[in-house]
Amino acid sequence: MDNTTKIREELITQIENYYCQRLTELVDMKMFDDAHSIYEEFAVDVDNPVEWFFIKDVEDDDTETLSIDDQTNR
């Protein structure tokens, strides 16, 4: 397993653990609609939820960008 694959597997595990913890908390609080909503966002393809999409890191190319504050104050 190369380093990129290992990092991706670790990220997937962290994401899965977070969602599982959050779903458990919501169900424990009897917030079933909220738990169901989060599940639907997490499991995009309910029939085949095994594919993940990773966006390649974007390096800083020294182009000027506007912050949210700059955009809202114009």
C-alpha cells in the first residue's frame, strides 16, 4: 500500500467514526429526523456506498484571492 492510499484509508476511517458517533448521539437524544438527514448526506449512493472521491491538493500559486470579508464589504 502506498503512502497516498494509506492516508486516504485513515481519512475515511476518521470520517466514518465521526459520522457514527454523531448518529449515535442524535439517536440517543431521539432526534431521529436529524440522524436520518445526516445518514442520507453521508451515504450518497445507498445501494453501493463504497466509492470515495478525493480532490487533489491545490498548491498556492501566488494568485490574489479575496477573503469572505473582502467580498462582503464591496
